[in-house]
Amino acid sequence: MSGFLRAQTLGDLFKHLIIMVVIVLTLMFLFFFVYLPSTTNHGETISVPNLSGMSVEELEGFLAEKDLRFYVSDSTYEQGKAPFTVITQEPKAGEKVKEGRKIYVSINMKNPPLIKMPKLIDGSVKNAEMILKSYDLNLGEIKYVPDLALNAVLRQFLNGKEINPGDPVAKGSRIDLEVGNGLGNTELDVPSLVGMPIDEATMLLTGQGLKIGSVIYTTAPNEEPDGTVLKQRPIAGDSIKTKIRTGEFIDLWVAGPQPVAPIQD
């Protein structure tokens, strides 16, 4: 060995130095890139698993096997999901993290929070449905009752009891609605309109809470003046239908040509 290290010439000295540098670099490479990674897993990453739907009891053991930890950072309520299960997580599933990384999770609450009941009365059914959805409430049964306000919400119910705007209600509750069917409770004799000018017939129907249905213009059989009501349906005094409720329609046949609608600018 002493003969190996003893340099006979300047060239031998350089050769020895090069050999020593190679040995040192090799040892450093083995230490940093073989020994350290094998003992400390230095630089290794883990793909974050999908925790959605897992219970808190399952999380600890599941993540411990993957050298990860978790922390409950928030709790909220989401319909249709079991209590104390994961709703969201950060980092997201599939992201790469170091071993020992803490995963922050949001847990579904056991009981839904209480909110203030929104006002649905006087609005349309479609509008009520949109409002309920925005409040995380569900549309229940729609019951139509006689009322001139067609498709307008008249009353709102929770579990069979009327609930007022502002009353506390749990998220996810089913809200039943009582809605107008466009017809009133009042029954009337079918009015006789035949022989009347169309404008007078219109005023009479409006005054009684009735509506004009189809208006059919036709040739007058007895040269009645244009605009005269020739026939109606239902017929006044009809043995089959003698009564009509407010909000119902009456179709009219009128003498003369159909008026031309004015041109809109």
C-alpha cells in the first residue's frame, strides 16, 4: 500500500489524485443517493387517496397505513350523505405530497342547521322551486285549490302545518305548497251574451270574474252588425251546464271579419 501511495513521478502523483477524487465522489454518491433514501425515504412522494364518503373512524387507520395524517378543518351539512363522513379534502385526491403530510377534511354534520323560512307566498310555483333550491330546501306536494290567482303560491306548509316566512326550518326539509288553480269558489249562472256587442260582453265577463276564451269571427246569418256576439259556449240556460265558477272561460262567436291588430312601431 505504501508503494501504491508513493509517487515516483509527477504523472504518478496526478494518477493518485484522480483515483482519490473518484473514490471520494463514489462514496458521496452512495451516501446521498443510496444510503440516505433507503433509511429516510428522502424525496419520496405519495399520491393522496380519495377520502370522500369515508367516516372519521375509518380515516385514521387508512391514512396511517399510507404515512399520512388528517385534521378536521370544517363541518357542514349536505343532503343525502351520512353523518361524520368526508365531504371535501385538501390536498385533493391524486395530488403528490411528502410522507407525514396532514390532509385537511370537511365533515358532514349529523343534524342539519336551522335557517329562516323564505317567503314563497304570492310568487309562482316555478319561482318557489328556485328559491327552495337556493335555500337547500325541497319542494314537496303541490295542492291546487280554487283561487283566481293561477299558479300563485297561497300558503306554505311544513309537516302539515303552515309555516310563515322567517320561521326556523331545518335544511333539507320538504315544503308543501297550496297553489291557486285560476278558478274561484263562487258559482254563477252562465250569463247570456248573445246579441251583445263584443265590448259590452267583455265588460260583463270581466265584472263577474269570468274570462274570454276563444273568439271566432264569422259571417252573420241574419245580417247582425259586425262585432255582435252570435253564439257562446257554454250556453246560457244549458241544461247540462247552468253554473260556472269565477275564473272559467267562455268562448264567443262574433259577427264580421277579425279586426286587424295595429302595427307596432
